[in-house]
Amino acid sequence: MNIFRDFTARVTSAVEVILAARDSAPVDLSRIVVEPPRDAAHGDLATNAAMVLAKPLGLKPRDLAEAIAGRLRDDEDVASVDVAGPGFINLTLAAPYRAHALKALIQAGGTYGRSRLGAGLKVNVEYVSANPTGPMHVGHCRGAVVGDALANLLDWGGYNVTKEYYINDAGGQVDVLARSAFLRYREALGETISIPEGLYPGDYLKPVGAALADVHGRRLLEMADAEWLPIVRDAAISAMMLMIRDDLALLNVHHDVFFSERTLSGENGGKIGATIADMEQKGFVYRGTLPPPKGQLPDDWEDREQLLFRATDVGDDIDRPLMKSDGSYTYFAGDVAYFKDKFDRGFRQMIYVLGADHGGYVKRLQAVGRAISGGTASVDVLLCQLVKLFRAGEPVRMSKRSGDFVTLRDVVEEVGRDAVRFMMLYRKSDAPLDFDFQKVTEQSKDNPVFYVQYGHARAASILRNAAQELPTLDLSASALAGADLSLLDDAGEIGLQRRLAEFPRIIESAAEAHEPHRIAFYLYDLAAEFHQQWNRGKDLPQLRFINLEQPQLTAARLALVHATKLVLSSGLLVLGVDAPEEMR
């Protein structure tokens, strides 16, 4: 049950009655919003209906607000309606309706908050997509968590979601990987090696070299570069992707599709050539020259005629090259073909989760989307800012295993998957994030992941204690849903019900905005209200969740505890974080 959708419909209906009585021309009612008031003292719900409709109707906002409020006062589920300021309308719900909403939550169980908003639209979320040249580092960690949580969130929002990883296995960096692995192969055969600048120095390639030595013996040493390079390259990429999958699994990240960049190439240009030919027919490809880049010219810049994508016709700042001077396709040409492949697979919303250094990709990817789909597909690019690692305020040193960076595995193994995932989502993705190993393992209110998980564990503990102290009380969901929930009239209990009722709205708004951090913020606020109510019971025994002398009130309060536990569990599930039954 989504009380905000319910009352949006009721407010809209009240407006339609007023318009019919006035014989007014049709107006856009989709701008009507029902949301929580900024100040809880103002009631349960607030609507902007009068503010957004007054001008097109030629009315004063306050007058229209009074007319709408008059209609809503006749609703038996509304206890009171107030008009505030220039025309905002605040509503307080009747106790039976509030109880009905809580009962519906309990009956919905683990499906509470799931929405049909997306109507099954096929969405592709591409995230991580790191070059397969080594273990995942902490720079990949944030994008992995944001992309994975966003995909979960969209699934809850009713979209048909595919989690995808684009394997960059066709560029020059994989040849560098192969040459680095070949050195480790020679090392495994007993040679003393030194790793020149430009190759990958990390110890993670030693097992690759050892495996090559086991399979091929000394045979690769007898081959020319052109012969051993593809053998070593394939083996190294396979080993790196296995390592990457294992690293991501530590973080509870699992993709549905691993798409190889190499599959875009082939005879006559493969999919890249076919895509460019298709775009040329549509008028988006031409031969021409580009103006020189602003500032100092790079040494490799060429003033020459080349194959270009007419990106400026579809929103980009400049047209983009599709072919290099040696006749090979640019990396961007692969991006174009890859988008076409996604579009041909039926996706109509493409989301890319990229590092902050990819800001220049936003407009070009959106331009590609418009050109290929004719405007029928949407493209959103989320940029993840850097993560800085600290331990008790001091910067963390690099990892010996990786060579020159801190690995994702290092972080997860030290503080745990849940702490990493939650904290990576406790800031907007485009805001810098300081991650302190000491702070994220503290057991205090200042550690959000602990505070939220402890809320779930505390709810579970209360229910376990109730089962022991009241063995005859039925604590099943159906029984709790049937409790007299109208007894929950304490201000803290009403506030907790309000917060629980927000969950479906938070899911939908976060899914529409592609902002999974909203779920983390919401869970912290919910946990805070729950802990606060528990603490009030310590000081005021009459407010305790378990009261042996009042079994009916206890059943109602345990229903509230059960509902809180449900929503905390569901929210943590969206974030990919465990909901523990107990914490030590």
C-alpha cells in the first residue's frame, strides 16, 4: 500500500470535482504531488495542488487551497486538513486509516515497497567494466556498489533489469597485460626478471605465469611474439576475469552479462563496421576535419580528413572521430556499436556507472543514444567521485600485492562487505567520499551501517523476548496484522508509522532519480526513530514494546516492531547488505 499514491488520487479527484463545477478548461493535473510535510507537526501528508494549479485556473492559491481542503474534509480517512501559508495543504490521517496502512504493510511482508512503476521496461545497467588487467582496486569499488544497488532498486521499482559488465579486451592494454604475464612465465621457468616501466608489476600475475609454464613448458620461448602473444593474452584475460569475478563476489556483486569488446570486431569491421554503415545511411557519419583542440596541441594531433560521427546534431559539443589514421576504429566507435547491440537486444533505458574522470563521456553517450534509437531510448550516465581511504584519520598505504593501489579485496577483508557497501552508498555518487577503516567498524550511532543493522537486530531481539515472556501470544504475521493497531496512539508510535509508510514512495522516487543513496538515508532515519522509541521505553515503562499487563497493547506494539524489522530488511536487501538477527 502506497498512501502517497492513494492520496494523490484523492486530491486529484477533489480537484476534478471543483473543475467540473466551474466548467474550467482542462489543466495538467500530473503536477500534483502528495508528500510528507517538511515539519511532522504539520500532519501526515502535504500537497502542492493549489500552488501548481492556481495560475492556469486564474485563481488565488489560497482560495483554491480552501476549496480543495473543503472537499478533503469530507473524506472519512482524514482527521483534519489545514491550509498553510500561500496555499499549501496539510492533512492528518484518521487513526483507522493509519492502522489500515500498517496492517497492509504487515500483510504484504517482503513485497512491501515493491512497485509497478517501471511497467517492465527493459533497463541495462552497465557498471564496473574495468580493464581486465589486474585485481579490482578501491577506485572500482564505489561504482560496483552504486551500480549493483541501483539495479536492485530498479528491480524493486518494477523495471526489467540486466546487470552488465563490458570487458575491455580488445585494446592495447591487454597486449601490455600479455607481455607482463609473459615475463612472469619466464620467471616461473627459473629466469631472473626485471619489469620495465609501462608493464604491470603486481604479484597477481605470478600465478598466471606459473599456469602458463605448467601448460606449455618452455614451448612459448621458442615462438615469435606474434605466435605467443595471443596465447598468453587469452590466458591472462581469462585469469584476470576470474579474479575480477571473485573480487566482485566478495562485495556481493554479480552481473548477468559479461560482454566482450572483441565480439564487436570481425570480418568487414564486424558489428562496428555494420553500425557505422547504418548510421551513415541515416546521415550521422561523414568525412571531414575537426578544429584543433583548445590550448596547446598534443604531439600526435593531425589536421586531416577523417571519418566522423555528426554528434553535434544530437546534442554533443563536437563531432567525434570513428577511425584512426591507420584505418583501425577508434575506441569510441566500439562504444557506438556496443550501444547499438544493447538497443537491438531490446533495452530502452541504458545506464552507465562511470568514474568521475569519464565526465567527457556523458554528452557523447547521450548523443549516440539519440542517433541510434531516434530518441526512443534514454541514456543516463552516473559519475562516481573518488574514494579516499583513511585509518584513524591517516591516509592508507598502497597494497604490496597490487603494486600501486589498494585492492577491493584488501578493503572488504578488513572491514567486511556490509560496511563497504553501505558506506559507499551513504553519500551521493557524485560527491567525494572519505572512507575511514576505524570509523566504519565502530559500534555507535556515528557508524550508519552499524546503527541500521543494529535496528534490525534489536527488532528481532524484541520479538524473541516476547516469545519467551508471552509464550501464548501468537507472533505470526497474520496474527500481528489482526492486532488492534488503533491502540498505537503515542507520538513516537505515530511517527514510526509515518516513517514506515514512506518506504514505497522512497523506492519509487529513488528509482526514478537513479539515486540509491536515498535508501541508505531513509534506513538511517527509520532506525533512528526506532531506537529513539526503544530508549523512551527505558525511561517510561508504559511505552515499552512488551508490557505483560497489557497483552492487546503489546500485540499492537509488536506488530509495529515486526513492520519495522520488515522494512529495514527490505531496504538493506535493496542495498545488498545483510540484515542480521543478532549482533555481538
